[in-house]
Amino acid sequence: MVTGAGSGLGRGVALHLAGLGARVIALSLLPEELESLASEGEALGTPITAALPVDVGDAAQVHNAIAEILERFHHVDVLINNAGIIVLKPVEEMSVQEWDRVMATNLRSVFLLSHELVPSMKGRSKGLIVNVSSQSGVKGFVGEAGYCPSKHGVEGLTKTLALELAPWNVFAVSVIPGAFMRTAMSLITLGPEQQAQWHEPTDLAPGFAVLARQVGAAQSGRRFDLWQLSKSGSIAQGLAAAVREQ
């Protein structure tokens, strides 16, 4: 299952995993994005198994979507919490509504989807939760009064999930891109010099397949670098370097 699958990294991941033969369940807020994703998958000969429009920050919508998915497919092996938004404003200019929206999409969604899927994962003694973080989950940036706290929260929740779920052979990790990536978000967060160095989301998507194949108890709770994972194909080489908090 991939959230935020209609565009950017989530779309690249959904198409890549489907191309490897995985049954991919795509979630996105916008139905038109899901229709486009499904059409592209069909055209490539790697169809998306299911696509559901869901506001992943809304508890009722998430509950209903997971109930439907479990009824249809019985289980989810890998949950990729990728959905994310950003509002670039200093703290005094950011409205409470904007802050709440960022937190709901970026952090509350990770809790809600994990909350709904963990019981079935524990019941099967099998599962992997991959939470998409960023450098903003490790240090602070000007103008990210909502985004940085949300990604720091993702890092903390990942560590808690890893500890709580270890007895049931269910693992949780976080990932950072590790390279500049062309997305709608990076168009507003990266300058021209950084944009000249960026990669397509499909270049980083293979890192998720590496995680799905290789993550075990020893890696649960760790942070990984998608670019390094994708280049090396190795869990050991994909561990993210420590970043000094500023």
C-alpha cells in the first residue's frame, strides 16, 4: 500500500513495485490522479491492483478504506506512508488551520494507517511499515514551522512502532530521499542550483523494493537513504548517515 500515490515519489514507487509484480494498492486524495496512475500502469503492462481516493488525515475515511482493503485482499504486507504536504511560512504567518493540515497529512496519517493495519500484521506475524521522512525530520529549516515538526514526529513514531511491534516480527523504518528529487514540493523548496542536480522519483523508487526484500529485526527502527539503497541494492550501504541537528 502506497499513500500519496497519485504524484511525485508515491507515483514512482507505485509504478515501480507494480512493475516488479507486486500487488499495489494506491491511495491518494485526488481521484483524477488515481485515474491517471491507473491508466499509466495499464499502458505499461503493470496494472495497479486497486486505487482508492482517501484523505489519509481523516480517521473515518482511513478506517473505511482499510476495512474495504482487508475484506478484498485479507492483508497488507508493506505499508508505505508517503503522503506529505508543505506550507512554507514563518511561524507567525502560518495559520492554525494550515499547521493542522500539514500535521494531519504528514504525521496523523502515519498513525491512522498504522493503527488500522497493525492488528492484521501482528495476527500474521509479518509486516513492514516504511515512513517517508526527510532532512526536515532530522534538523530544522527556516519557513518549515509545520513541516519540520511533522517529519520529526514521523521519526519518533517510527522508533516507537519498531519497539512495540518487534515481538510480532513486524518492522518499521524511515527513509529520506538522500538526493534532490523532482516533485511538486521540490519545485518550491529547491533553488535553481539544487534543481540542476535533481533526479526523477523513479530513480529513488527501487530503494523501497530493497527494503521490502531485506529489512529484518536488526534494521527495524533505523533510517535509510533511498538514493544509496537504489544505487547499491544493499541494506547495509543504504543506512542514512547521522545528521547533526541545528
